[in-house]
Amino acid sequence: MTQKLQNLQEMLFDALIEDLNDPMTRGPGLYAVVRGVLNDHKEDINLLPQETLQTLESAMSEAAPFQIKAS
């Protein structure tokens, strides 16, 4: 079951990154979803592959109409 949850989580992050890279789907609602997902999983953030985190951070930084700084 743990592996399935991890796969689902990775698929969710991949889908969110894909949406952030698509100008037709990104917007304030998507940013809120991404922020919510990150907040929901903040204890797990360090468990995610570094490549996934970098891709997500890059996609959000490039897509957002404002600056996002990683802490």
C-alpha cells in the first residue's frame, strides 16, 4: 500500500508540474492547489527526490506572476 501511495504522490506532483508548465491551465487556482499540496506534504518534502523538488520549484518560479523563493 505504501508503494501505491508513493506512486500516486509522484503522479500528482508530475501532473501539477505539467499543468504549471502549460500557460492554458495555470492560474491562481492552480497555484492554490500546488500550495495546498505542498502544505499537506511539508513533512514529506525532504523525502521527495531532489529532481522532483527542483522541477516543481522551477515550474512555479517560471509560471508565477510573482517571485517564489524556496526556503
